[in-house]
Amino acid sequence: MPLCVYTSISFFFFLLSCGNNHENNKKENVDPRQFKQALEKVNKYEVRKESDEINRYIERHNWPMEKTGTGLRYFIVKKGNGIQPKTGDLVTVNYTISLLDGTLCYSSDKDGAKEFKSEGDNVESGLHEAVLLMHIGDKTKFILPSYMANGLQGDNNRIPPLSAIVVDLELLAVN
């Protein structure tokens, strides 16, 4: 986990402990609502910070990306002319997945095309949304914020915790 997350969480617990009555050495229960509000505040801060990082990345590359309501960024590199998948369709894609620092994590060149059921299989939630924006033949670039990718844990392999990912997708087939 990045140092800033540990720092934010540590600061949060420090603030909670400051409210304890140490004179009487009594233990006080933390109000669950206060705890939830503090966690939401830390989460909003981290999401905003990551969004700013993604925006700077897009600006550096001068990409004409659009942003969905969920925070997914995308642009169509090459327009196809095939059908658009619907929820529940089985899709086949070529892909590359990399980190914002350019580290290549996964690629269909090495691992083969990926097949999954849109909004049905266990893949990153951002990929489900992404393929529903495409048509067969489209080559599209997506940036998935960490909460739409591999979240707090990463993938326990090549994608670290709390990492936004850049995904190049080509939609090959819809069944």
C-alpha cells in the first residue's frame, strides 16, 4: 500500500484516539458513524488524488479521452463497424494492461485473447463497462481508476494495490 494511504489511515486513528478521556483511564467506544464518515473522507481524498494523477497522465499523452460517470476514461483509437455487445454477451478481446508508469503487466500477445461474459464474469468492473462502449473491430484505450481495476489489494501478482491501469482493448467477437 502506498505510504500516503498508511499516513492517512494512521492520522485518522490518531485523531480518533485524541478524543479519549485519558484522565480517568476509561475506554470509550468509537461512534460507528464518526468512523464511517472519517473513512469516507479519506477515501474521497484518495479518489480525488488518483483522478488528478490520471488527468496529468492524459495531458502528458495529449489523449482526447472522455470520462464516464463512474470515472472510466476512454477514447476510440480505431473505429470498427461491427455490433455492440450487450450485458450478458460473451466477448473476446485482445488487450494490453499497463500501469501509469508504463510497466507492462499483461498482454494477449503473450497470454492469448481473453474471453469473458460482460457484466457476468470475474474481471475488473471497469472492463465490463469498457466493452459495452465498444463495437466489434474497435481499438480503444481505457484508463481504469484503481477502484474499477484491482482496488486495495491489487491482483497479488503484477498489479500493485491502489493502481490505476491503462488498458488497450480490441473487441474481436461478441457471442
